[in-house]
Amino acid sequence: MTRDLAQKLNIAGEEITGPIQGINNLADLINVLIKFIVPLAAVILLLVLISGGYDYLLSRGDEAKLKSANAKLTAGIIGFALLVFSYIIVRLIAVIFGLPTGII
């Protein structure tokens, strides 16, 4: 089986490998992507919570702005809960099926 993607480059005796070296199936790809997706989701969550708190502070009692700020804060908290519960569910399924480390 030949690979079409250049994942190894040899320049003057030095071998440089690409970022997807060692990905052979879907589980390997998910493991690599999770390392980027979870921290990105945490940063987005932080920004949503900061934005909602900022809007809440600057609403000055305006009902429409308070409602919008509460919606942002609620969406951030729900997003965090989904992120945590999805991780727990994947780990639980891995234990049920006897996988040593799960997908993540």
C-alpha cells in the first residue's frame, strides 16, 4: 500500500515527519483531532462566558440586554456541560466494551 501524502522528507540526511504520521484508522484520527478540539472548545467557552458577563454588567437594567446576556451565559454553561458529558460517555462506552483507553 502506498501513501500519497508526503509525511516523510529527507533533507541532507535529516528526516522530517509530518503531523499525521502514524494515523492508520479513524480512531487514530479522532485521537489527534481531540487534542486540538477540546482546548479550542475551552477557549471558545471562556470567550462566551466573558462576553456574557460583560453584557450583563453593561446592561444597566435594560430587560432586552439582560435577556441576551443571560442567554449567552446559559449557552456557555450548557456547552461546557455537553463537552464534559460527551467525554464521560465516550470513556464509559470504552469501559463497557473493554477497550483499554477508549477513543480519547
